[in-house]
Amino acid sequence: MSLVRPALVRIAAPGDGYDEHSDRYWGTGFFIAPGWVLTCAHVVAKGGSAVWKGERAVGIVWDRGVTTGEVVLASPRPAEPEQELDRWDFPDLALVRVPDVQEASCVRLSERPPVIADPIPVALYGWSRVTGRLAIRDAVGRVHGVDGEALLLSGTQPVEGLSGGPVVDLNRAVVIGLNKGRGADEGAAVPITSLSRLHRERGGEVLSEVMRDHDRYHLARFRSLDNEDGDWTRAQLLRRPPGAPGLDPGRRIHLYGRLAELHPPTGPGDVLHLVDEARRLTVGHDLRPVLEVAPRTWREGVGLLHELHEPNQEFTTDIGPNAVLVYAAKVARHVRERHGESASVTELADWVTDAATEMPLLTRRAIAAVLANGRPTGARAAREAGARADVLVEIDPPPYGRKFPWRVKLLFDGHTITPLYGNDEGVERELLPDILREPIAEALARGDRGEHLAAVEALLPRELFDLPLDTWRLSPDDELFDERSLPLGQRRIVVIRDRARAGRPPAPEWRRRWRTAGLGPLRAVPLRADALGAQRDVQAAHRIRRESRRQAWVRLSEAADGSVPVYCGPVGSGDGLKAMEAALAAGHPIALWRHGAHEHDRASCAEFHERAGRLLAEAGRPDGLHGPVISLRKRVAADEDLYLDMDLDLDPGPGPDSAPEPAPGLNPDTALDADPALGSPVGGGPPALVRSEHAWAENLAVLVDPPDRPPHEDPLQGPSFLGEEDW
């Protein structure tokens, strides 16, 4: 295509590299917006540490001259500027700012992954000296499949120097990928939709602005009276078959240009929620895609809808344009509600209203109701919700060895599951936080909607109940202090669920206790009787006997409805695990404990049980727990910071004279064995200098395990997902 060549750039070392005879030529790139070049990360890596320090160390040769650029976003990139990577995994992308070039020709990027029902004819472009002379080369081939994140090329392969150049879908006149490399029999390209991966970097919001400039550029070109060489939108119109489904390219670029003027979405969840609502309103029922994506711009929502079809027995109805216009109306209302009325919102709403005149009456009425801030009524009314979806983290017991298989999924309405990522080979326990960080972050981005944050439900084997998931962060500890660096449990609901009983039909006791817990009130009952049994008889500690698992089960099964087992120590091993097994067998769906491994004396345990009982009584019902628990976790962390500043140690517990009374219903005279996990009996030791008011809630873990959640499929029979090596 003649439109591609003016957008191509030769990437080389500044200075000598500009010479076409120089051996300091690195590869190819192309303009995607005025002042912005896209290429492969391994291409710019040839510039060494100066590139990764953000210096203007990338030489750019374009059709009107030479200049330099700086890498703003790249993935992967070395941890330190001087480091050299041994391999360049996907997405292998780099976004280069070229501030001196604002008049360049720019390619048109696809807004959705390619649909490869049949091989797609493509053209590959780039600079190469494979014939002995440095020049622009192009070749025609096919995209015949996908392998992980790679588009597989056949019929031709990228030659040396084409890396970073565009792969153009000849049917749709749109760039769908970048040349990456070649193998023995086929080539590989990076899908253009992998650009969303760059949002994981700090400053990824830059990419949103680049894509807005991309759409502004192409709308201006489409409207221009001076583009004698044509433009990408008209090239798409010429290639569009008669009767082709979906919104035509002309109306799409008008829509994209108007969406580009709006405040951007806060995350993928905002876009996906409105896509879900538009799809539900148009189709009349939930029609979720097989694969979840992570759109970061309003335009990507259009790409998910504009070729939507509703199959029925006799024919397939093209409802994509209807869904797109409903979605656009919802975007306009969403932005207006959050940022107020503006000229850009009004212009979008007026355009949608005009474009809808050709649509069916029901669609026009729905759009009018949305834009009037009303809600469509009837069977097709869209459902309002909090978060778009919650995040389900599933970890299985090791089938052999020490590796835990894992999966991360979205949980819609507490019932519908969409798989995202996983590794059935498993990873060691100590690696779980690092391996799961990015999958959980991506899942949360899809689940969050506006100010509504997705909850995290961890479906764990009982040996991992003390996994401190609430303390995990979405970014490494040494990064900027912001919402990603805060522990999960200080911003959102984080609860434990039991992996063992999730795959079986719920027992009647489990159903009954969950139903009555929902009616309230909630009251504490000791998970382990020996946690408080010797509180009043310190001298008799040597005569204490442990409660057996069966004895614990009898006691907990006879506890009144609304009872919640609480314990001041860990439950992933030893007697704590036996007691937790008894509680779960007795049907308890809620429990509180401390997952920390350090010891607690009996006074500390007594305080934990008393304060946990007060927390439960004030919560009243299961959903009343979440807010207070989040607040407690924040306050515990703030207190720890305060004492660090004071250079003082937190007291592990109150002194022997300040011990509260045992929890109601517990016989303090029960004979029990002393347990090292509970610490020494009260008495002795110097008094502490200070004690935090919230210290009792340190390492607080919460089990909230409803019996009506989806069953857990057998991991040996389930589908395969992306593993951690794909991150």
C-alpha cells in the first residue's frame, strides 16, 4: 500500500547511523501518531544504556529528514540500563517520542485482535539491506494462526532489518502487527493489540493520549480537502465488501475522533462494563466473549462490538452497529456523570442521535433513554452493579512435589466464571506472590469499575490458609507509593475460601449456617478451646489437655447459628489446622484468625477473641465485615509506621493484670495441654512501653465461604491457560 511507505522510519544510531551505508543501522519503526514511533524493544536495545535511561539516543530517519527520539515505554526492558537481556519475550514493543516530527504520515491501527477463520493476506514492510543496498522492502504473505501471543506468518518471512516494521491486513487496510522474527518454517509478528501490555508500566497513561492523537489524526485526514494521496479510512471503504457486517470505517473514524476528545476511562473495567451493558441491552441476555481482553481506551470498546452478531435458527443478524451506538451513548452518559457536561460530550451525544436514525425503533428508544439519564425498562434493561466482576484466585494442592497449580479468573455476579491466566504445572509456595502479582493486577483492572473495586476471593488448600494474600502488592515494594504499592487488603475486600469443599455439593450444615449468618447477628466462638482455657488458672498450665479434632467438631457443630470461629494464631498446620478442619466440617462459612507465624501469649489471645467478638457483633452480617476489616488493616499499618518513627517496639500483648474475661460460652476450667503455638502462660517478663489500640488485628485473616459459589473444576480436566513465562 502506498500509504505505508511515508510512515516508515529507519532506526539507527544518531549521527553516523543516518548514513545509509553505515553499519549502525538497527531496524524499522513507523509513526502511529504525530510525534510517536512504534517499533520492537529489541531494535532500540541496540542503543545500549543511553536508550534505557530515557535519553534522546534513538536515531530516526523519515521521509523528510533525520532526528532523534527517546524511548518512553517498552516491554520487556532491562531492570538496570546497563543490563543486556538474553531474550526478548513478547510483547517486544517500544514507544518512541519524536517531538520534532509533528507532520508525519501515520498508519491506521487495528482496534481488535485479528479473527483468523481463514488465512489473512498481509504485507510486511521495513528497511533492509538483504539485497546489498539499504532500502524499503515489502513482501506479501499470510497470517495463518496464533501461537500464544505471536501471529504466525507463512508465505513469506521477515528478512533482516524488517524487525519493528508494520504488518498490514490487506483485506481491511489496517496494521495488525509488527515484524518480530523468523523461524525455520514461519515468521512471527507481535499483534498490535499487545500495545495494551505497555499500560502495565508506570506512565502507561501516555499510551492513551497517543491513541487519542492517532484517532484525531485520522479523522482530520478523512475530513481534509488536501490529501491528494488518499487516506487510510477511504482505503478501508474501498476494500469493504458490499453488505459487510459492522459499522463502516467512515462512521467508525467519526466515532473514534469524538471518543478521543473525552476524559479517558479509569481502567479496563470501565470500558468492559459498558460493553457488557450495551451487549446485554442489544442482544437481550448475557453474551460474554470466550476470551477476556483488557481495553484501555473507549475506542477499543467499539472494536469489541462493531461486528457483533446474534445467531438464530434461520439467519444471522448483524446487530453490531446497534450495539456500538448504544455503547457510545453509555460512554457519553458515563463521562457526563463523572466529569460534567462539556462540548465534547454534547458533540458525541448529538452524533450518536443522528447516526441512530437508521436503527430499529427499540435501539433508538434505548439510546434516547440513556442520553436522557434514564434507564431502559423491560426485559432488556441493563443491570446496574458495583464492580464489574470480582477476582477468583484458585490454588490447588500439589499433585506431586512442592509445586502448587494456580489459576486467576473473573467471577461475575458471584456465579459466572471467565478464566484468564494459570499454570497447571504449578510453582513453589515462596514464588506465588511474584508469579501471581501481574495476573491478579490484570484481572483486577478488568473487574474494577469506576470507584467500585473488585474483591479478591482466594480459593486455597487448607495448608495455605495462612498465605498473607491481604499483604500482597500489585507492584514491587521499591516503587512509587500509590494505589498499586498498597497491600491488597488495605484497599479492597480480600477473603479466603476453602478449596477442599468447593468441588462437592454443599452440605446441609454449610447451607444452613450461611443462610442464618445472613440474617444475623454474628457472635464469636473459639476455634480452639485451648486458646483461652487456662486463662484463669496459670498454675495449672501443665495439666492442660488439647482438644481433639472430633471434640472440636462436636463443640463447633453444636454452636448456635450465627457463630463465627475465631482464633489468635495460624491455622495452616498443626492444631490450628485440625481445629479449622473441624469448623469446616461443622459447616461454618465464616472464620477469623491471625495468619502471622509469631507466638501470642494467652492474654493477647484473650484480647483477640474479645475484640473479634465485638467486631462480629457490630458487623451483624457477613457483608458488614468487609468495611471494618479493611479499616482495621489500614490502621494496623499506620500504627506500625508510627512506632517505627518513634523507634519503639510494639508490645506482643497486655500484661497479666489487664487480661479481659474469656469469651462467653467457654469453660475456663477445662483441662487442656499447653501448646507452644499459644506462647507461655501469662506472667513474667518486663512490661511493654506501648501498645497499639489496633495491634490485636495484626495479620487478620478472614474466611467468607458461601456455599452457592461456582464449583471448582478438576484441574487435570480443565483448559490450559497462559503460564507465568508469558508474563
